[in-house]
Amino acid sequence: MARFQHLTQTTEMDRAWIEETLFPLCDSLRNGDNSRSPMTGKALYCLFYEPSFLTRTSFERASELLGGKAYHTEDASQFFPVHNTQFVDDIINILASLKMDVVVVRTGDPHVAELAAATDVMHVINGGSSDDHPTQALADLYTIRRERGEIDGVNVAIVGRLEHRNVSALLQGLAMFDDVNVIPVPFSGQMPEKVVQHCAEHGVSFHPDSDLHAVSEADVIYLNGPRTLAHMQLLASRGQGRLVIDREFMDSLKPDCIVMDPMQRSGDFIVEARDDRLAFYRQAENALYARMAVLDSLFS
């Protein structure tokens, strides 16, 4: 992947750039490379039409650590005139006129990040769209690489809600690597057909299973919770969606298996065990370095 101006889709990236540029840069930043301040005098704006804790906070902190400033609106839909994503090109031009240098766009509406990038007046990053989340994919791939040493040949069990941008982004990221096996264990929804087709064309094998015992063969368990509390309660009323991560569950896993959760313990899964294989907080830290590396790549 050549030097880029925007990052709007996971499929825009390639394995060579991830392994040769992004991962080493993440490692360098993690190891305290204080010589890099590519955002000195630069400003980042989080234009979020949906609330977020980890994505927004990690982008804002990443900007600060790279020498820049960060600003945001947590719920842009409540503010005139930005409430309508139909005119996102106008909003991006307004932000450019206010001397913003990069905008992170988060919305459930389709193709908004691409429309924003088409203005070409500032850097645009997709901070979560209807079916993609490229910087979350990078954070998750970086986590798998750090925890396992490699991504090729990994068996990933995806447990919970499958029709979600985090899952779609991870799958498209995994499709860049070899001999990947995915075990979907759905509590609700299905993976988008176009995502499954893309992954299958790139050699990803899928082995769906409704039995939670299937995760005992996984190298990575990726938890993705229901959308809302009401959704979780509905699944519970049907006898679905209940996963208790206790000592018995952890003992059933491979000794080197890791458990990831991009939602960061939102209450969808009951966690009763303490175990080094629960990688939640390491995953959050990796998201910071992955987003720092993306911003560094834009501004260096």
C-alpha cells in the first residue's frame, strides 16, 4: 500500500503495508519513540454521529501523543447543520475552513466516509461505518500478531452478534493472511454475504457452529455483544446469548488461546475468571498504538 491520504475501507489496505510499515511503527511507538511528533500544529476532529468510548478516546489520545490537538462532537445528529450526513461534503469543507487537518467520521449511514474523502480537502478516516471499521481491524490484527507471533494459520471463533462492523472489518483484515479458519458461533444475525464472499475468495475457511464447545479448538475467541440491553434481554428470554467466562470455560480452551472483546466488557458476557488469556485491556492499548500509527502514516 502506497502512501495514502484517506483510510475509508479495510479492503484499501494490503498485507505488505500492514506488516512492513504499520506493525513496526506500532512497536516503535509502544517502545517510546519520542522523536516522532508528526502532528505538531495539526488538529484532529471526531465527527461522530454515534457515541463511542474507545474509538473516540483513543483517536484523541493518539493525536495528543503525536503532538496534535483533538476536538469532537459526540452526537453530530443533534446539531444543525451537521445533523444530516447527506451533506457531509459541506461539513468537511467547513472543518477544513476552520483549519482542521484530519477528520474521523463515525456513522451508521452507508458510504459517508467515502463521500467525505471525495472532497479531498483534508485527511478522512472511517471511525466506524455501517459495515466496516478499518482502524478496529488494524487494532485486532495487531493484537493477534503480538499475542500469537503470527496471523497465518489462525483459528478464530467469533461469538455473539455477527452482523456488526467490528466483525466485518476483522474478517476482511484476516482475508489478507493465509490459511485462516473462522468458526462463527452466532447468538444473533449473520455475517454480510458480500463480506463472506470476499473472504472465501481470499482463502478464508468458514465452519459455523451453534455449540459454544466449538471454541475449544480456537486460537482466538472474538466476543461481539448484542446491540442493546433490550436485545440482550430478548436473547436471554429465548435461552440464547449467555456466555459465562468462568474457570471451567477458561480451562476448556487451548493453553495459548486469547479472548478478545472490542466492546470492552459491556456486560453482554459475564466474566468471572481472572486469566492472562483475557486480552481485553491489551487489545485496548493496541488500538491506541494502531491509531497513532495510522495518523503518523498520514502526516509523516
